[in-house]
Amino acid sequence: MSNLQEIERAVSQLSAEELADFRSWFAEFDAETWDRQFEEDVAAGRLDDLAKRAFQHLREGRCTDL
């Protein structure tokens, strides 16, 4: 049995309260993981071309307010 299957089985057996706690924990864990990856991508320059294009679009007036 794979780790994922074991996790799925364990999660499916949680009480409603435990599931709510798990959701909260996982949302925080996922956000922290995403933040770390984003910071690594920025530091490695992987987003430089996107940033240059975005600033160019802004200078050209091709952006709209959200």
C-alpha cells in the first residue's frame, strides 16, 4: 500500500472535528510550501521574464485595475 493510500484511509476515518483541524493544518502547510517554492523561484531568476513582461505591459497601459 502506498503512502498516499494510507493517508487517504487515515483521513477518511477522522471525526468531523479532527477533519476540520486537519484542513486547517494542511492549508497552512500548503501555503508555507508554496511560499518557499515561490521564494526559491524568485531567487533563481525563474520569474524575471514574467516580471519584465508585466512591467512592460504596465508601461504600455495594457493593464487594468482589478
